[in-house]
Amino acid sequence: MQEFERQAQAFASQIEDELQEGRLNFPTALDVSLRIKRLADNPESTMEEIAAAVRAEPVLSAKAVRMANAVLLNPYGRPVTSVNEAVKRIGLSALRCLAFAVAAEQLAQDHRSRQMRLVASGLWMHSVDVAAWSYALARHLCTVRPDTAMLAGIMIDIGQFFLLARAADYPALEENMSRFAEFVSTWEEPVGRAILEAFELPEAIVDAFQYEDPYAGNWPPENLSDIVFIATLATDTPNPFDSLLGLDNRAALRDTCIAGLDRSKYDELLEAAQAGRQELLAAVVG
């Protein structure tokens, strides 16, 4: 346990230094998604240049084509077989989200320890499920752009992903996963905020992560923050770090946010959004 303490302190010092200097060292997988995002954000980039960057990543290419052929985005059933066509159909906002999802999936697989792989895999499924619910809820409610909600949802666990990926340099942290979860809970917020800023995400998405007060109490949910919050309550896949910490307060949070509201209205909203969530989830995960 002494080695755990030593490496945890070293890791904390490293993260603190990087935050103070504004130079987080991103894992390679996140560098790839960041490159695609910057291309997509640049008005001078051509669709061919963006598609070429996507084609350089086989997993991203396959998932982009699969998403473009999903019923949600292809209601007339005209098949898409090329990456260029897929990028045009799903749009740049969805492509940004997909790039982050693929990067997170690669981070989840990039662990030699079985324990870390299980946590990373569960974290990936949680963030993808939140993104799918966010998209489906926004699409049904018509108050927020669905692709914006999807991107916000996929970033919900980005701080935890970053810490998990960087923990590979500190193998002693695997000795006690519960204590590692406590370490992550301490650093996930400042790291998550720094990543959102480094990725230069739209202000609306950065503002959606209200760590201190995540839900404004409006029903039905009106803004991006509320939609992502409801999506985190609706997800079928728990955050594995919450499980390691023994936290299971989603039911209590749900009851608080719908206090005074007919529970059937909450259930009706989720039921109305369920089909869209399942379709998008299949496109990203499959």
C-alpha cells in the first residue's frame, strides 16, 4: 500500500502541474479525435480533407458508414458505402461526437490490467449510452440541437477517461481500485473542465456541465444541461467509478428532479425517446 500512496501522490502532482501550466498531455487516441475536430471546425477545410482524416482511422471509418446507414439518419434506405458519403450524411457535429466515442473505445481497450479494462469498458458504455439518450431526448423535445446534445453526452466522463488512460504510467494504482476511484473523484472535475476548454468546445457544451447544480428543475427539460442530466438518470449502464465508490443515487436524484410531477410524464418522455436512443446506440456500439 505504501507504493500505492507514493504513485498516487506522484500522479496527483503531475496532473496539478499540467493543469497549472495549461498543458495536459493527451493520450494518442484523443490526439486523433482532436485533429479531426479541428479539421471539422476549420471553415477552410474541405469535405474531402475531413473524409481523408477519417479514412486514416479504420474503426472510425467503419462506424461513420454504419451511423450513416442507421434508420435514424437514413429514413429512405439509400445505402451509403463510402466514407465521403458517410461524412456528408451524418454531418460534422455527429462526426465530432463519433470521433470522441471511438477515441474513448480505444482508450478502454488500451489497458493490460483486466481490472482497468473492465472499468474502462464500463465507462465507455456509460458515456455512449448517455450520449444516445441525450440525442434522443433532444430530438423528441425539439429544444436543443440533437447533435449538440449527443456531443455533450459523450463528453460526460471525459475527465475520468483521461485519468484512467494516464494511470497506465502508475501501475500500483491497480492494487486498490476503490481507492483509485476516490482519486478519480477528486480530480475528474478540474481535469474534465480543462479538457473541454482545450478541445475548444462550444460554450453551450462547456456550460452544460454544471457540477455544482446539474439540474435547473424545469420540466420538461429545456436546456442542454437539463437534457444531459436526465440522460444520466435514464442510462441503463452505471458509471463503474460510482459502483466502485458504492454510489447508487440515481433513483433518489430522479425522484428529486420530478418531485411534484406525475411520474407517468417522466416515463412517457423516456418511452418516446427510447427508439431513437436504441437506434443511435446500435450505430455507435455495433
